[in-house]
Amino acid sequence: MNAHVANLRTLVLNADMQPVSWAPLSVWNWQDALVAVLQDRVIQVKTYDDIEIHSASQSFQVPSVVALKSYHRRKKVAFTRYHLFLRDEFTCQYCGERLPPQELTFDHVNPRSKGGESVWSNIVASCSADNLRKGNRSLSKSGLNLRRQPFEPSPYQLDAIARRLPKAKNELHNTWLDFLYWDSPLET
């Protein structure tokens, strides 16, 4: 198997033909997707053109898009660094600078030493400079202002944010595009 095939991914759609998640985009490696197809757990919607995998006695097309057979409802968003940065659109909530995730940190609005908790409503994305500037002080004593109040996002709010953020062209396979943008406004 060549390296190109080894790196293929499969877009996973919910039973309503929408991505299970945009934040991050719901993808599986092609091997897991093929096993799910063979076990009849998902419906194979599209395959990669001209790519087949061979066993000793059979050949299989590699799925590029699959759909779950039953609808998967997401109720809550996991409280993770990635989801926090996504909620804040990878933007420092003090100065407004958009940064790559590796250049962001997070800040407790009400410092932990002053009773602040590690919860959605008390943590924001921050650049390192503003995090140091604020230090262990309250907002009023630091002289910094929040661009918006922190909140616990729903899965739908995170999906909407993720859809607005630019994606690298090489991140999305052309067989996925119909399923990612089918509800986008039509150009007139």
C-alpha cells in the first residue's frame, strides 16, 4: 500500500447527511470506515475514484464518504483546549489578535487563586503577552477588557464557528464538498 492510500480519510455524515461534527470535522481513517461498511454499520455514500484495496480473494473500493445508519445526537461539548479556542475563534479575547492554536494559551478571567473555577464561563483564549499582562489579577485591576463574555457553547454553536473558519484546500477532498456546503446560500 502506498503512502497516499495510507493517509486517506473518510468523511462521516450523520443519518441526516450532515457531518456528525464540524468541530473538528468528523473524519475516520479509511480502514475504520471500510470495516464499518463491511459490518453494515454505515452506508457507503462515495468512494475514492480508481482506488481499490485487495485482499487475497476480494477487492474493495475505499470509502471517501459514509453515513451513519441511525442519527447521533450530540448533547454537550467536551471542555477541551481545542473547543475553547474554537469557541473564541482562535482569537485572544483581550487584544483581538487571531493566532494559530500553538500560539494561544488560556486565561482564567477570575483567577483560580481568587476562587475562579476552570469552567466555560471563566476561561478565555489569550495570547501569551496578554496572559502575562493580566497575571493573577482581576480584569478591573489588570486594565484589560474582554471582547466578549465567555460562555458554554452548544455543539451547534461550535459547528457554526467551525464552518466560518477557513479550511486548507488540501484538508478537504473534492468528494466531500457536496456534503459540507449543501446548505450554503446559492450565488445569484
